[in-house]
Amino acid sequence: MFHQVEENIEQWLALAVSLLSQRVQNIAIMTSPKPPSCRFKHMELVSLQEHLALTVLVLGGAVVRQQLVNFEHPVTQEELRSIADKTVRNYAGLSASQILREKTVLSPNEQKVTDCIINLMRTEDQRSNEDSYIDGLHYLMNQPEFNTGNRIVSLIGLMEQRKLIEAMMENQFDEYGVQVIIGKENKAQSIQNLSVVMSRYGIPDEAIGTIGVVGPTRMHYGRTISAISFMSSMMSKLICDLYGKNEQDNMGKMQNN
């Protein structure tokens, strides 16, 4: 079935989250695979007024972001071009955190541009949870903890505001493999009456997504862990195929992270 949608990652994710929720009879969530942090690729500075320029930032994956920069003193287009060229030489291929660690001596105008770049890149990194898929609320509504009272209303509110995914991701972890968070072990107070089972999938340092299940604390953990482990492995294989990576090499990388 997965190979019927091999060319469309959005269909992969929609299918995977639907199958997972059906298997575990709880809410299933998946985030799209993305780089762990965006990378600087190129930039241009365009003069709009004497003290105002438009920053055009190109990130890895052909992502383009723009922001205005105000300078204290007049800046010519030639000066802006020189700043942009130096910035590209210094920061090409780096993440926001790596740019912050750079020890390059910067002029006040160069520092303003660098601050702008870091702000844009951090904002982009925070967008990683927006491309996500969720299914299975109807399974949860049939369970005794949620068929009456305010718990289901609260949960629906979290889903509609996309806060459920944010709450789950507060439990994010560095290592690969399945993680189980029960009740008050959740960092987000809004889901401390629930359990979360989650894992990463994809290619380390290149395209990483998260797969998870949210349900009552009495959920069938063995079945849920098995289902997430299988789905994580399947999605990692499909991402490897998409990126032209060797599956066995990728498994070794994941085990070493």
C-alpha cells in the first residue's frame, strides 16, 4: 500500500498517520521530515531608502525569507552588496546556532544584518511543527475517560489550536528509538492526564520527523510501542529512498545518535 503513494510524501504521511491511529485506537501524530535546523545558503541586500534595506535570505531546501533592516546611517547599494558578499562567505552552510558561535569581527552594519539573519533562521526552525498530520480523535472519543465531561472538549481545543502537537513536542529528545511519557512525566501541563509514545524517523542531520501516539494512561503500551517502531522504520526507509540514501547506512547512523 505504501508504494502506491511512493512519489508523494504528503500522501505517505497522511496514510501512515491514518493506519497508525487505526492500529492503536488512539490519536496518532506525525510531523513532516525536515532538517534539524535550517542552513544559510545565500542572501541579497536591496536598498529601499538611505537607511532601509530589504534582506532576501535563501535557506537550504530553496526556502526564501525576507525582512527589512534599518541602519543608523545612510548605506549605499554598493556597501550593501559588499556586506552581503562577506556574509555569504562567512555563513554559507551554517545553522543559526553555528553563526552565533562565529568569531568574525563585524562592523555595526554587518552586525545588524547578522542579527536579522539569525532572527529569520530561528523563526524558520520554529515552524517545523506546522507541517504535521493528526488522526484518530474518534477512537479516543469512544473510550470511557473521554465520552463525558470536559476532557474531550479540552482535547479538541488543543487539536484545533494545534497545541496538542506543541505539547507532545515539548518532550522532544536527542536519541533515536521509542520514548514513553506517562501522565505527569509530560513536560506540558495540558497533557499531564495523558500518555505519549513517540519516536523520530528519517535521516539524521538531513530530514527528521517525529511520529507519536497520544492516549489515556491505561493505553496498550506494548501494541503502541510495536506499531510506532514499525511505522518509524517504514517511514525512514521511504525517506532514504527519496533522498537516494542507503538504508543500512542510515540505520547505523540512527543507532549511533
